[in-house]
Amino acid sequence: MIKTTSNNAETTKLENNKCVLSDVLKSMRISGSMLINEEYVPPWGVAIPDAVKLRNLLKLGAETQVVAFHYVKRGFIEVIPEVGESIMVEAGEMAIFFGGIAHHISQNSDMQVIPVESILIGGNNPFAPNEKNIARSTSVMCGVFMMQNLELNPLFNSLPKILHVSATTSGAYNKLMHILNWMGQEVEQETKCTFVIERLLELLGAEIMRAHLENATTDSGWFCAVNDPIIGRALSMIHAHPGDVWSVNRLANGVAMSPSRFAARFTTALGDSPMAYVTKWRMNVAGRLLRDSQKRIEEIATTVGYENVAAFSRTFKRHLGIPPAAWRSRQL
């Protein structure tokens, strides 16, 4: 049984400034690692494995999602995914593989590409330029973002499998070039400060998604919904207090819209009904609490809006495949 209350009146002041993007980004616990910071003269090519193999290569746990990215500082590269069409990435642009697809990065190369593993073990750069051909070289900076808690994450599930972005595009929130330049300076230091580089990678991951939010052009999806003045307001209410007693009527009242019109607009934007979204986000929160806290399952159930532990456990298993106790044990 879900918690009930006698006072469902909504005020227009409820967490009016709640940043939904911040809430979801914080839940992802983004970190990162640099893989390549090199100059290559064509022809050259490097193979990047899929997310699972890359995660194993980096000796990361199964709960970590690995997202490869490539930034071209000078020149251009061709990005050839295992599935789908190739992408030309020019100076000042990035390609981010949220879908975890295996791919090659190359330039004018018909030769067999070398695996990224051979670069990571610290071998010599086989494509390094010399004084005669350095003008033709390409400078690339590649790495990975490591992300957590992506089960039922509405932001991650709305990202394209491959995001091609320009770091030079102006915008209120686009600070990508500033971060990339700073990061480039740090990795060139003789004595690298890994702490600073790791924080910059965290910022870079967040800024990529914030810039994507600002430039969202589709008529549906989570990024579009956050920008919608009505649906964005409803999402703010949900994320501010996921364990509250939510209903379509209460959410509609909070955005000053009729329940039927609100429900239709919400479902069109997100592909989920308002209450389906509430339930999925509650289960995301519950999964994090099971993983990261010592709270009893009964306490977690109450936190996300359930007085009845059996009802909570059924809902959790329906959405995440296993009961809460088994989920917690799997994380240890």
C-alpha cells in the first residue's frame, strides 16, 4: 500500500527552483579516465571495444557503465561504429558513445587498426608525426566516462547511442571548450594532477548533457520534457519529493492544468504516464539507497512512498528484475 495523506493541496512554491537535471546527474556519480592524448599522422586507426569489453579492460565493476568519448583538437577523424554509419569529427568537435558500441577511430586508413589496449600499455606511438609531416597530423584526446545507477535513469535512457557535438557552439550553458582546454593543459603537464583531471572529466560529462538539454530539438523525450514549462515543473515536483503522495490530480493542480490535458501532455512528452514515471524514479532512488546506505528495506520503502514492504518489493522486482534484498546482496 502506498502512503496516503489527507492534505493533497499543492502550492505553487513547492521546490520551484528544483533543478531536475542536477538531481539526475548527481544520481549518476559521473567520473572519468583519460585513455589517449596523442598526435597521429595518417594513415592511422585505433579500435575501441564495446562498453563491456572496455569496462573489463579497465578492471571496473559490473555496476559501472563505460562511455567512450573522442575530442579532436586539430585535424579530423572518421569514427566508424560497428553498427551504423560513420561520422566525420572535425577540430573542436566530440563524439560520445552512450550506447557502448564498438568502433574505430581513424584517418585515411585502409590498414588494420591497432587495438586501444596496445596504446594503454604504454608502448610507442606507431603513428607519431615527425618534423616533415607534423603539419598533416591530427591531435586527439580520448577517454571514458564512468557512470553508476543507470537503471531506470530517464536522462541516460533518452541520450542518443552516439552524440556528435561541437565544443565551440555558443550557448548559455556551453562551457565545453573551456573545460577541454583546461583538461588539455593538465594532461600536458610533466607532473599531472590526476585529481584535477578526474574532476574536469566529471564536469565535462555533466556539461555535455547540459549543453544537450539546452539544444534539444525533438518534440518528445526527457530532455524536451525538462524544457517544457508545464512538464518541467511537474518533474521538479516529483524529483523534489519522490516519496510524496503523488497522483495525476495533484501534479495537474501543481501546474494549473486539467488532469486529462496534463496526463496527455506528459505521456506524449515522455512516453510514460505521470504515475509510471513516478514509480520508475522511486525505484531508481530505492536502488541507490540499497546500494549506498545501510538503511533497512522497510525504511527505504517508506522513503520512496510505500508503507507496505510487500508492495514495494513487488514493484521493485517488476522494474529491476530481482527483489530488494537480492539487489543489495548483488552490490556487495
